Amino acid sequence: MKLIGDNELEWLSMGASVFGGGGGGDPHMGSLMAGHALDTGGEVPLVSLDSLDDEDLILPVAMVGAPTVMAEKFLSGDEGDRLKTAMEKALDRKISAVCCAELGGVNGVIPVMWATRIGLPIVDCDLMGRAFPELQMTTAAIAGVSINPVVITDERGNVVQFRTVSPKWAEKMVRTVVASMGAAASLCLYPMTVAQAKTATVVGSVSRAMEVGRLLLEASDDPIAALCDSVDGYPLIEGKLVDVERQTTEGFSRGSATIEGTGADSGRLLRLEFQNENLLAMEDGRVLASVPDIITAVDVHTARPIVTERLRYGQRVSVLALPCDPIWRSDKALEVVGPKVFSYDIDYVPVEELHG
Amino acid sequence: MKLIGDNELEWLSMGASVFGGGGGGDPHMGSLMAGHALDTGGEVPLVSLDSLDDEDLILPVAMVGAPTVMAEKFLSGDEGDRLKTAMEKALDRKISAVCCAELGGVNGVIPVMWATRIGLPIVDCDLMGRAFPELQMTTAAIAGVSINPVVITDERGNVVQFRTVSPKWAEKMVRTVVASMGAAASLCLYPMTVAQAKTATVVGSVSRAMEVGRLLLEASDDPIAALCDSVDGYPLIEGKLVDVERQTTEGFSRGSATIEGTGADSGRLLRLEFQNENLLAMEDGRVLASVPDIITAVDVHTARPIVTERLRYGQRVSVLALPCDPIWRSDKALEVVGPKVFSYDIDYVPVEELHG
């Protein structure tokens, strides 16, 4: 059994940002809070699905809201307790473990904080294998697992529980309550058994993120090449951020960035479109990568990921594209997370085919 | 034991509109729906608090939202079932009876619809003795009864349950979810025992509203005089509506109306301020009546109440002021429902003192 301590938390934070594709919120504050919780509560076991009983109940948890706020809002620390208590009451069943609802930014590390606090292990899986902006965009929904009940709580102690007629209704109503709570809150949703999780989650994603994060932190020579190698990634461009447009609307951070190639990429211009996460990379009207594949901008020297809300004029970046988990590539899944869902009128082509 | 059938429903609808002070939504559609439910489910027992056990649990219910929408939105009919089920699950206790959370307009009659459907009696009390626009404005809150949990549901079947740190937080969050549900929903809140209800509600308000409604419907000669007599009311002016300003903002219907006196009141001008309910009646800078006393505009010929959203230029009306339940006149209560809460910088003076 692996344990998540301070080092593993740092690796996880880094790796979750790689797979987060610019979304999920800057994990800096989240890592500090989770690290503090580990000091008090002790290391958190990271367990595999196979090590649990098929009937054990798993609770996916995350923060929800505007990434800019999520990345800065202090939690009271007992959000996980309240979420667990409310869910156990609603289901009349004990929770055996928590997992990350989203593997990206803050949401890669916050579950560690709650797990140590409530004394439960973290399961090595998540519901996205990356970050997505809306609650219905999960492998659990694709697999037919009910989103109900959804429980959200804020740092004051307010607790709201939803049973909705569809994940989209949950998204709509949760979003409005989160706004009234101050644009960020903590939630749990899609409670499921281990048996369900075996086909309704991205299995092994947490340990994979920790490996990638560790490699990135320990790479010396050419961290970008090392990173690409470890995640089957494709470097799309290396260059300088010459334009960033960003609007925070309806709780989302929407915008685009333009990267002007440097060095071997001189003369090229890449346009990056994002809605919390990076969704589309274009050059001269040609798609270089698109959602649900993962597009991550990293610092050109350190290969450390940059979340979309931290993209700034003048930054030297490399833009990488990573294949998403295969679960997202079915027709059914693309109806929920494909480019058209985000109003891009293009057909999805896997990044390996675009650059193979 | 009294029974609420078609006739009693009609009386209740009329009486609740008198005490509603222009708020609670036009009861026409609500009465039709409740009448239809009575045809199927049978008459509803109206029981006194004394006829129940002190430990029995009572569930106050109501619709919540913009009165204009509440008065027109069709319910699916099983809202009461969902509210009862969710509340019993949350409290691990059976509900013995329902009551009106608010005695005004739609909310005087909708509880009858749910009661017949779920087979529970209605208790002869409510949480306001009138209508108020916000969830914290209840006799239950003044008496220290917890608002938690609050459950709301819509006609689609979405169910949302709140445990909030204060009634004001409940008001804030419920309001946003109701907006996302389409500006009207059904709710239950302040679950309480019969023992609590004896000091935390306006006792006897439902049978009183039915008596007043019956009298009004059966009055022949001078219905306005008969009405004033039955409710200890004061006629403030008789005249013509010459101006109505109304804005629907933040789920509220806010505005004012000007009434030009006719007949014996010729030459007088009365200004009526409302936020869902009528809150203030002024003449030449002098207060004639203010919240929490009840101000109701009625048709000058029939004495039938007119809800604020139906006030129209040219209507011939009589404006009446009724003393509110004494529970609202303490300093503590006036901090929750007094004129200053609604941004009127005046001290509350009971209507009997103003016109005694």
C-alpha cells in the first residue's frame, strides 16, 4: 500500500496540473492546506480498487466554482466531515474511501486534505483523468452511474443536498448555489460502489499523476522532453505569449491566448482557446489538438504547468498535447465532452492521428 | 373536527388574500389545483394543535418564488409527497400534519392540495398570520425554532435540501435555486413539534381566514364595512388607482401605487409601497399604516382583495389596514419585519394607535 505524505503530495500537485490541462485551479494554496492537514492527520493510504470489496462505497470529492476563487479561498478544514456525514445519512451506508472527482489543479490535492481529516483512504482513480468545467462531464455519467445525491458545503457550515432529474440539472442548480456561497464550495457526487468504479472511473490515474509529477520535479536536462516521454505527449509549439484575452463569466474563466513561436518554431502562431481548461489549439485554421485530449501550457525552462488563469503576456511557454483516457473517445462520450459541446464546430480527431 | 372541502377552500382562498396584504400570489390557479385535488383525495381535516400530541411533528409548507409565476405555474401534484419523504428521511421521524407556512394568496390554499394528496390533516395555524417575502420572516424564527432542514422541489422532480447556518442564509440560497428552477418552487421548512408550534405559530389563523372569507363572500349590503368589522380593520381611503410603478427584480415584485380619493375622500392622495406585499401607506408624508400591520387593497364594490401584481390603473379600490398578530410587535420581531428592514426609515406604530 502506498502512502501519500508531503513528497507524494508535491508530486501529485505537479502531476495533476499536467493532466488538468490548465484547469482545476492553481494548486498552490490547496497544497499548503493539504500539507498542513497531513501534518496533523498523518499520511493518507492510496489504495487500489482491487484492494477493496466490490460492495464498498466510494465518495468522489472536489471543489467547485471559479478557479480563481478556488485557488485562493481558505477552507475551514471540516468540509470533508460534513460531506461524508451528509452522504452517509442520505444513503444509509458507510463510506469506505474517497477519490478525486477531477484530476486537475486544486482538485488533485484537496481530497488528500479531507481524507486525512476523516481518516479514510484515497482510491487510485478519478472521474475524468483530467479536468472538465461541468458536473455532467464525468466517466461516471458516461457509464450510467447516477450523480445523486450531490452534496455541497461551504466554509461557514451551510450544507445543501441535491437529488436532480439529470446531471445537467445538478450542474445548473449547484452552480447557482455555489455563486451565492461566494463562487467556491466543496462537493461530493456520484457515490458508487467499488464494482461500479471499476468501469466508471479512470483507474490508476492518481498514481500515474504522482509518477509524472515526480519525474518532472526530478528531471534535470530537458524536462519538457522527459515530460512528453512520460505522458505520450506532443509538443505543439515553443514560444512567447503575445496576447491573452480572458473573461470571467457565469463562474467560468473563458478566453484565448496567442503564442508566437521562437527558436525552431519562429514564424509560427498558435491560438489556444480555453474555458477554465484549454480546449483547442489552432494554427492557420488547422486544429493541432482539441478537447477531450489534454492541452497543457508549461514553462519553457522548468516544464511546470501553467493554469489558464495564470497565462500572462510575455511568458515563455511550450504547449503540449496529451491523449485523453480512451473512455472519452466513444461517440457517446464525445456528445458530452467533444469540441461541439464547447461550441467549436469541428470533429474530434485524436492527437496521435494529428501528429502520428 | 372541521373538514376542508370545496366551500371551505373558497372561503380560505378569499380570507388568505385578505390577510395576505397583497402578497402570496393570486390564489385563482392555486384554488383550481387544490379543488381538483380535493375531488380526488377527499376533504382535508383541519385540526387544532390541542387535538394533537405534543410530540407530533408538523410540517409547514408553501410555494416560494415570484408571485406572478407562483400564481400561474402548474404543479405536478406530487410536490407534497416529495417534501414529506425528504423531510422524514432527514429527521428520521414521521410527519403527523402539515400547516401553512404563510397565510396569503396561493400559499393559503396550496397546502390543502398537498394535504389531501398525502393524506395528512392541516393544522389550524401558520408561521406569519399574513404574507412576508422572505424565509426568515416567521413567528417560528422569532420563537427560536430552527429553519433546518429546508427542502424545496420543482414540478420536474428535482429535490434540494438545505442545512444552513442561519435563516438568512437559507433565504439567500433558496432564492437562487428557485430562480434556476424557473422562479417558483415548493418548499417545507421549520419542521416543529406540536409543543413548539403552540408558541411559535399564529394559532387559529386558518379557521379565522375561512370565517372572514365566508363572511366576505356572503356579505350583501356593505361588504367593506362587514370586512372591516370582522378583522378590526381601518379603511384608509376609497378611490381610484391613478399610478402604478412596478419592477420585478431579484425575484421580487417591488413598486408603488397612488390612489386618488373619490366621494368622501375627494382631494386626498394615498401612496402605497409594496415588495410582493403592501408595506407602507402614506399620505402627505404621514404614515397611515406600515408593516408588520396588514395593508390590503380591495375592490370597492365587492371587497375582494387585489394582490399587488394585479393593481392596475383605473381600478376603484378601498385600502384597508388590519392589525397584525401581536407576536410581530415585540422589539425582537420588529428587527426582522419592521419598516426599517424594508428600508423605510420610520418607527413602527400600531395601526390602532394611528387611527384609534
